[in-house]
Amino acid sequence: MHELVVFGAQEFRGRLLVFALLLAGLLSVAGFAKADTLEIELRIRDHLFFPSTLEIPANQKVKIRIYNEDPTPEEFESFELNREKVIAGNSQTVIFIGPLKAGEYPFFGEFFPKTAQGTVLVK
Amino acid sequence: MFFNAVVIVLQEILEAALMLSLLLSFVRYFNFINVGTVLFQRNWTVFSVVFGVIFAWVYSQNFERISDSFDYVGLEIANASIHSLSCAFLIALAWLFPSSHSVMHLKNRLRGVTACMVFVVVLAILREGSEIIQFGSGVLGQGEVGLPIFYGGLVGAGIGVSTGFLLYYGLTGLSLERSLKACVLLLALTAGNMASQATLLLNQADWLPFTPIVWDSNRLLVESSVLGQLAYALIGYEATPSLMQVFAYFFGLVAVFASPISRLAWFGYQASSVRTNQDAQAIALSRRRKRCKPLFCNSETENDLREGIIMNYAPYLGAIRGEHVRAAARSIGAALIEQPGLEALLSVAEENSEMG
């Protein structure tokens, strides 16, 4: 006679508990990771960055939410930060800049570089 | 705006044009072999460019939908997938490229290689074309006078395409051996470039964790200079790469350098996979060839030289039919030995064509 039941009710409850604990552990770690990221805003209006200087603390991952309030697309680019992203007109986007050492990291808008310029000041 | 348009369109076209010229010079070796009609062999360039432009248009139509997905990092995910796929196809191209005596399976191999090339070119044009379309449509839709931007774009595209031509003729103008070595090297660098850019994009989207910056080579070559940007377009030069980028680049390099064609090009015939008695003889002959400088050969060594070269290239010569033999032998001979052995090479090639 073959065993039709793979594991009984008690084992099932035990395994469910372990799985739930693991999931809770993972989610809490993820929650901590998200809480670490500072979020700042950057706006593009009339081919200019507002604010043109972003101040962030050193050695911390930062999430920059860029709102492009112009009808035309713009490209956020920085050689020092190694970041490059096209943002469509009248839309927003998100860029992460990793833990940075103290200093000045300039960025510019590649489509309108004469006016769109800014600096990330890391203290 | 004119100059701005020049710079932006130039950057994008440059990356695609350099990739295309590299692949075209790589596929030149197929011309030594005539295996009848191979799928898209002649017009694969046109086919892939056309499809690339179509896909770039579709991509830029859905730009905002892609950009808003994955919590506003959809663009990074899409571009990172394009880069990783390009890297994978470049590595597949290197591993599929024929490098041994197996002429029998050449037809299927050439189909596979052509398919890889088509995919790589389509992905490259998709990537670059979508950015150009984004720039162009955005700036034109502003209501500014579109003409200087259009001319700027044309000038930028012209410069990019000319640089592509320059690379193509530079690569194909070299001798056969050096050309193959240079092509394989550039292929490896391009594969590494694709892999490292994929990791950079995923880091930007916070899908990959932070790794520290390994070095700062701005003292050697400033990234924002003209030469630096050219190096970025060609091989993905980064002045401040992160550790993960360096690993990804290294992975791409090793994956291509381990392939049979790179072993043939860089480490000589003896490193490739086929082993028979004939091969052992050829290996011994080519070793003696390396020790002998062509100008100071005596007649016995010259004979060995001729035989060694014939045995190395016999499969290619033997697979050629009819009137192509003389032309192929002449080009191979002229490329490798500018010496009295040329007539001997031609006579042996004639014998081969009579046999085959």
C-alpha cells in the first residue's frame, strides 16, 4: 500500500511557520534597505535644473526623482557620477547614485547643455 | 543647436557604425570560401539596418510606457537587456565562427554566424536610433526652426559613418593574419563593453548593489575629451569603473578570447581543436616557419614554408571552386609572404583545384 499523504498536518504547519518566518525576515531586510535610501527631487524647467546644486551626505545611496516639466525630452548626464538617462517631456523618472565620497560631482543636460547644468555636492 | 545636434547624433551613430564596420570586416573571411547561397549572406547588412530602424521607431513610440515601468527604472532594465543580449550574441559569434578543417559543416555555421551578426546590428541600431529619435522629435516638436538641427544631425551622422568606414578600411587593409587578430581583439573588447554597460545600467536602477570605484584613469585619458569619447564609443572606456563593471568587462574579454577563432588568430594553429597526423606535420612546419625570417630562408626552408602555409590554408583553398582559386591564393600569398614562394603557392593551389 503506497503512502498517499506526503506529510501530515503537523509537519505542514511546521513548514508553513518556517516559510512565513523566512519571508518576514526577507521583507524586513528589504524594508531596512529601502529605508536607507534618501530621496531627493530635481526639476527641469525651461532647460534649467532646479535646484542647480544638490546636497547629499557622503557614503549613502541616494534616490533622485527627476521631474521634467518641459514639453521636450532631456538627458541627465554626468561623467563623474557615471549616470546617463533620457527623460521624456512632462514626465518623471528615478536615478540612483551610489555611496559617494565627499566632493563635487557636476552634471548637465545633454540636449541643452549650455543652460542645463548642476552640481551634486557631497559632504 | 546646430552644434549640439552634431554632437548628439554623432555619438549615437558612432557606436552603431563602429560595431557594423567591425562585423563587416570580420565577415570578409567568408569571401575566401564559396559554399553557395547562404541565408542573408550578401544583404544581411541592409536587412539588419532596416529592421533596426523599424524597431528603434517602435521603441521610441513606447518610450514613456517603458520608462514608467518597474517603478520608473524601466529604461535601464530595457537597455541593460539589450546590452546583455548583444554581449551574448557577440560571444556566440566568436564561438560559432569557423576555424578548423570542418568544411562540411560550414554552411550551417555561416548561417549561425550571420544570424548572430543580424541580431547584434539590430540591437545596436535599436539602442542608438531610439535616442536619436527621442532627441529629434523632442527638439523639433518645440516649434523651433528645425533646419539647423536637421543639418546638424546629418553632419553628425556623416562624421559617424566616415569613422566607421575608416575603421573598416583600417582593419581590412592589414595583412590577413593581423586583420583577423585585430578583429578578434576588437570583438572581445566590444563584448566586454556590452557586459560592463549592462552592469552600470543595473547599478543605476538599483538592481545591482554598489561596488567601489576601482581606479580613476582621468590622468591618462580624460573621459570627457574627444579621444575619451571616441574610446567610449569604440571599446566602452570608463575613467572610473566600479568593481562589478571591471568583472563584467573581464568576463566578456575571456569569453571571446577562449573561443576557437581567437585561439587560431592569437595563439597560432596549434592551439585550435582539430588534431590529426596532418595537423601534427603542419604544427611542426609552422613552428619552423616562425623561427625563419623570410628574407634569410634557404630553399629547403622555403619549401617547408610553402608546405606549411598550404597545409594551414588548404581547407580554404580546397573549398574554393574554379576561377576563385587564383584570386584567393594571390591575396593570401601576397598578404603572408612577399617572397619568391608566391609562384610556388600558386602552382600548389592549381594542383589543389585539379584534385578538388
